[in-house]
Amino acid sequence: MAASPFTTDTHPLIRHLASVATLSEEEKHALLSLPMQVMELRADQDIVREGDRPTRSCLILQGWACTFKMTGDGKRQIMGFHIAGNIPDLQSLHLTVLDSSLGTMSPCRVAFIQHEALHALCEQHYGIARALWRVTLADAAIFREWIMNVGRREAHSQLAHVLCEMLVRTKAVGLARDHTCEITVTQQELGDATGNSAVHVNRVLQQLRRDGLISLESKTLKALDWEALKAAGDFDPTYLHLKHPERDAA
Amino acid sequence: MAASPFTTDTHPLIRHLASVATLSEEEKHALLSLPMQVMELRADQDIVREGDRPTRSCLILQGWACTFKMTGDGKRQIMGFHIAGNIPDLQSLHLTVLDSSLGTMSPCRVAFIQHEALHALCEQHYGIARALWRVTLADAAIFREWIMNVGRREAHSQLAHVLCEMLVRTKAVGLARDHTCEITVTQQELGDATGNSAVHVNRVLQQLRRDGLISLESKTLKALDWEALKAAGDFDPTYLHLKHPERDAA
DNA sequence: CGAGTACTTGACACGTTTCAACATCCGTGG
DNA sequence: CCACGGATGTTGAAACGTGTCAAGTACTCG
């Protein structure tokens, strides 16, 4: 393990965990002393695939990734986006077979952590088990919200909703300011996340821009009218289960 | 707590937990000695509501329940169905505020378990924490599959898929035989689960019946052609993370 | 500078929604 | 036990959101 450029409180993992759970100093140090294998990945690469039986989980250190599946007839559905600090396949700690794939959306730096090491830490510090469990439950809450987004909202509202979520989640880990964040997502990916075609996403994004709600270009997403965007997306950040909602959601 | 009519291995909770996790005899006994407050509920009653901060979780002993949310403009989305043995709001053990509601679909017998008691058991037996964590992860896997179902499948396929899931899950806890189970679900509820209107569900169900895939009447669902139903629903039970897939899925 | 990827636009097809009317089932009270 | 009333299921026609196809434009990176 190389010397980390991060202190306890600036490490992406700790930033993310602290945004949804509570950790003691001792637990933070224990987490950061986990052996991690760091790798650089290009955009659009699979990290793990549906059907795999991994012996380690993947921590995103930098960049954007997503969980997805393919239907039998080749249509892709994205179930969630992942940013620095997230452990998108943490569930494989307890579920043997992966039921979905994980891929990069941008160039990414990721760290692999052996399940063995995580299990040991969880048995040793129940507080860490509780925090990681809580993180997986918050992830599940996001899945629930996405079911509603995909099932019961129109494309206009769906897109506003996922953009709101991206802004709040990046802000909660210190990656956004002034309703602005760096993001690497294609219109095809936004379509795969909302159950729409890329063509339709294109038209709806133009509408959102025309209405003065957002700007989205050259990898920068900006909410020009946050309140209106929230309203358009029927967005209430409660489901993100953030520890400091007032600070993170504003 | 009244004397239970169940032995260790016939209690719905143990049946369900054992279908997705591994428990020692000691852990089973510890779970069944949890203090539970049993209640009978009528159909279409809310058990807990979005926004609540419960101090207990709800174990379904008999009947069908569902998790749902309402959009800002009053459309309902069901995120999952629940049967005997499920603890649909187990996440409230670690997430303070409920982000979705839980309601009965049929008359139900439910048991409430105080979080306090569950926490104590989890700290005492790490195996129980691991099993309950795993159950919540399997629930999350179902949410992921539903995102795909709602986002990328057509109504015909969506309905076949949820019916397949119901048959496999009831079978896994001993509530189905010969691809047949007792079920209490209206066409409106199937629509709310798949993101369709009740009218369209009606037409699609007729098609499924006409094609000889199912019969669904007087609270009995029967797969008349299981292989064809699975194919229509693009159904692969891997995402249910059952311990005995060969036995349960057949 | 070239090539591939991402974005944009238009026309048409299709799945699904909505509305409205009607039939049927089922539990309940008389 | 029957009659009633509300919930549930059924049907048709028209409207609407979104998908598909196809062609063209504009990035972006090596």
C-alpha cells in the first residue's frame, strides 16, 4: 500500500461514510488502514460483471461509475451512479453472486478491498459493521426512489430528478459548490438511467435548458434555478439519508 | 408474548431467513425468543408511513403487504411485495426516517419487534447481524431488478416478471406448490408495481391468459406454462439470492 | 487532421394513458 | 339468506408520450 495523500478526514471513503453514518476516530483509522489495491481505469470499462463471485469490493476514489444490467434483448438499465467514496459492490460482502455489473463512466481511480479484511474489521468493530450496513441501506433507499422515478415520472421530471440527486450527493462529499459539479455522463447514459432513449433525453435536456433550469456542457452540470429544478424533479432529498441534510441539500 | 403455534423451523421468520441466509440452531432460538407484539390488520391499511421514525420493525406473519411511495402529483409506485417472514421495514433499524410507506394488500397478521431488542441481538450474535444484513442486501437486489423491470421492459414482460417473482418467493418459504400460490393483488396494484395503468394491466393479463401462460382468479395465481412465463418475463431468479435456488426456482 | 463518439433534428410508428361506460364480484347489514 | 353498494374488472376510442430510424452536425482526442 502506497503512502496516501489523504488525511483521515479528506479521504473519499471517510468523507462518504461520514456523510451517511457516524464513525469514531478509532474506526476511521481502522478503515484507512485496510489494505487497498489502487488501480487506474479508463472510461467505459467493466469493473465487475453480473454473475461474478468477487472476493473483494471496489471503492471509487475518483471519477464516475455506474451499476447496470442488460435485459435479455440487450437493453441496458443503469440502477445507480457512483462517485468518490462509494463502494458500489459492497453487497458482495454477503451476497455470493453479483446480480448486476459495475462499470466506469469516466476515467476512474479505484481501490479494491478484500472481503476477508472487511469481515475481520466488522467483527472487531461493530460500529464499522453498523456504518457499512447503514451505507448499504441508504443505497437501497436510492434504488427505491429510482423505481418511482422510472415507473411514475415523465421524462422531464425523471431527468430533473437524477440531476438533483447528482448535485446533492456530490455536494455531500465536497465535490460540488453553488449547485455545480463536474460530471461525466452521456445522454445515452442518462437515458439508460431513466428508461428513455438517448434521442428523447436530448430533447428533454434542451427543454430544461430552454426553461433556464440547468446548464450541462463540457462535463459541468449547473443548476441555474435550484428550486425550480427540485420542483420539476419532484425531488426531496430525504431518501438519501444524509447526516447533515440542511448543509448538503441547500 | 403468547405461546407460538410454530416450532423453530416452521416459524415464518425462520423460514424466510433460512431461505436467503444461514443460521445456527442457537441463532434461530435467539430470534424466536425476541419479544413480538402480534396484531391483526385489515386489507389496505397503512402499517407505517413515509416520514415516520419508527422504534420497531414489522414482521409479516400472514398475508400480503407492499412498500410504496406517492409522487408529488399523487401517483403511486409500489417498490416491492412482502409475504410471511419478510421484515419490510428492517432498514429502519439503521435509517432514522422512513423514505417509503408500508401497507397491507390483504388482511394480515403482523408482529412488531422493538429495534432495541434487535440491536441487542445483533451485537450479541454477529451471525444474526450478518444474516439480517444479508436479508436487507437481498431486498436491495430485488429493488435493482425492479428498476430494470420498470425501466426497460414492456408491460407484457413486466407482468410476467413480477408474477414469476411472486411464485418463486412464495415457493421458497413453502407457500407455493406446482407453480401455484395464493395471492391477493388487484390489477391496480399490479399497475402500481410495474408503472402501468390498471386498464393496461387488465388487457395484458388477458393476453397472458389467452397465451396459456397463467391463470389468475379468486386469489389464486397459477403458472400454466412456467418455462414460457419465465421467458416472457425475462426472468432469472439469481437476483433473489436464494440459498437453494434449484429447489426453490423449479 | 482524421476518425470515432456524442449530439441534434425531423417524421412516423407504437405502446400506453385517459376517459367513460358498463359488468361483475364480494362483503355486509338487514 | 338476500339485497345492496362499493370495489374490481372489462371494453372501446381517442390522445399523448416516447421510441425508432435515418441523416446530418459538432465535438474530442490521438
